[in-house]
Amino acid sequence: MDAILARYGELWLKSGWVKRQMQKMLAANISICLKRNKIKFDAIRTEQAGIVISTKDKKALKILKNVFGITSYSSVHVIEKDFDKIKEKALELYKRARKNSTFRVTAKRADKKFPIESQTLAAKIGAYIIQKTGAKVKMKNADVDVQVKISDRAYLYSEKILGAGGMPIGSQQRVLCIVRKKKELDACMKMMRRGCLVSIIRFGKCAIKKFEKEHYNCSEKLRVLKSKSRDEYAAAIDAAKEIGARAIVSTDSIKKMAEERQKHNFLMLNPII
């Protein structure tokens, strides 16, 4: 493993300037996540292939699954954009799989200056693997999918790890979540997946340390407010106004939240219906 290639989904739909800002935000969140978990890395940069994290620490492969905005990621080999070197590394990736595995090659040429088109590149690499191993090609549900991305460098990998998805935390405005029990933490996660900065007002003794360590990767620490007020919504709305939150998040019934919204004239959200 030379690096980790992180991919994102919804960010591709944004306009140029907005996408660049969100890419920077996601890269910053990745950096914070790695530093909090004491994982060393040399650089994090955005390329056409995705966000490239220069680290050889395999612990990062477990940690990055908690960073919102990453749809999937892979440990990759990074080499020069030379066809002979690319086909040799692709052969090496295939050989690491179990014997007699079926395979396919998927190639994508983001750098149009590279002289071989994507489909031709995949076909040539596939032919080379067959020549050297006698392996069988299977275009659907192959045992091994050798992926080749041509960008600033050539990136090769054969496995994908699913990420948390959504948008990077901080790309949307702040909300305040009412937390009484674990179910409300699931609501917090759904709001973070949409990119919201989340603060918590806690009623009771629900443990949140593990939740904060695993999921809250952004430029600020998770703000947790405590209240013993019997009128939870009144206390939550006062706190929301104080910290600049634009909405209250709760898992109460829609009827209950509608009543509270009408009573207090404040936006209420329930992401778990």
C-alpha cells in the first residue's frame, strides 16, 4: 500500500466553486480524523481520481469509514503513468488473489493526455494477465476486479471499502439535537451525514464519548449542553438560539414536534420516521 484513495459521491453534483470548497472541507475532516487517532500521513491532496491520502499505516483503513462525505476508499499502489509498469503491477494485484480466480480489469483515464483510451487499456492489461496466468475473464461478479485510474499518477487497487457517505460535516448549518437515549444519537448521525454541524443538548445520562470519537470529525469539538429542565423543548430552543443553531432535531412523534413548532415558532426536524 502506497496511499489511500478516497472517493465521494454527491460532491460531483455541485458547481465548480462549491465542489472545490467541499473537497477542501472533506480533506480537512480526514486530516482531523487521522490526527485524532494518531495515524501518520505525509499529505492529503485532491486529484481527478479522488482524495489521495499519503500514508502506509493500515490502521487508517479502519478509521476512515467514520468520515462523512467518503462513499468508498481503497488502499492503492501509486506508480508512474507507464504502460509496462502498470501492467506488471496489475498482474501482481491479480496474483495476490486465490488461485484460479476469475477476473476483470476496469480502467478509467481521467488524464486525456495518456495515450491509451480506457477500454483499450483495460483490454491490454487483461490480455497480459491471461498470457501470464491463463486466468479466465468474467465481466460480471468476477472474483478479482483490478482497477486502474489514470490521473496525475497511475493508481491501482482491487478492493473497495464502503464509507459513511453523505456530505462532509460543516457543509451545512448547525442544528441542536435533543439526546435522551441511544436512538437520538442515530438521529445525530443522520444529520451529520447531510453535512450539518451538530451540537447536543442532553437530558439524562446517555453516553456520548464513543459516538464523538468515532463520528464527529470536523474542525471543532462536539458541543454538549446539559439541562435538567422539565420543558425540554423550551430549554433546547433557548440553547439553540444561544449557539446559533437553525433547527432542533428530535425523534419524537411528528404530532408532538408540530405542536412544539407551532408553540415556539422554531424549525423542528425528525430524520428518523
